[in-house]
Amino acid sequence: MGHREHKRHHYSLKIGIITVSSTRGENDDLSGKILKEAIGENGHVTSGYLIVKDDKLKILRALFNLLDTCDAVIVNGGTGISKKDVTYDSIVPVFDKELQGFGEIFRMVSYQEIGTPAMMSRATAGVIGDKIVFLTPGSPNAVRTASEIIFKEIEHMWYEVHKEI
């Protein structure tokens, strides 16, 4: 199946959400709400939603918990450069493959929106086994930007990860 051919197929994916925050709860997690809406609007299903503190072990437990039942996981928050931002440092070492292009595109689009502060984002994506994981900043605007990028290619990515050699 060529690139154009599989782009015509629609996969309804189960996507988990992890919000990394030491201050947000479910009632005030606007970024989590934006992700849930984007998942549904793009024909996918939210399959798990967790809020965890900025703590390596809690982040990894949440990720592996959701990877058991999801096709993909979007982790928002903790991708900056402050001492408390540990999402990138926690998850990237367990990627089988890092997809730096997601972060590069995210920063390019963010630069057009907010200017040079975009360089402080460590947004990225990767593959663990046959699952796709996205790491995005936690601000609502960043999550909207990331969602637009993610949902343009997530089905193609899923196809590539699952195709037989």
C-alpha cells in the first residue's frame, strides 16, 4: 500500500491522555479537556485520562498503565526547561525510536505564534513497542497547536508502526 493509499483509510485509535502538573486537578485541566475534544473530533476515542505530579516514577507508571490499553498516549506538561520539568527526561530514555520531527514542527509552528520562547520547548514524540507517544507543553495554546499537528499524521504514523515488512 503506497503513501496515498493508506492515507485514505481511517483508523479509530484509542488515545490516552496524561497531564503532568503539580497544581491542576480534573476540574481545572483545560489542556486535558482540549485533548479529549480533539481526540473525539478526529474520530478517535479517549481511552484513559490521568493527572500526575511532576515526578519521574509517577509519570512512567501512568504512561505504562495507559500503554497497556491505548494505541497512542499524549502527555502534556513538563516539557520545559525548569527544574520541575521532568517529562522529557523521564520518557525519552524508554523510546524505542524518537520522532524528533514532531518537536521540530511543533517549535516551528510555535515560533510563528509566540516567537523565540518556542525554543524552550522540549516537545517530541516516539515509539514504544507498537505504541506512539507524544510529549507536548501543558499550556492550552500549546496543546491546541500540538493537536493540530498530531491529528494530521497520527493515522499515518500508526500505519507505519504497524505495517509488515
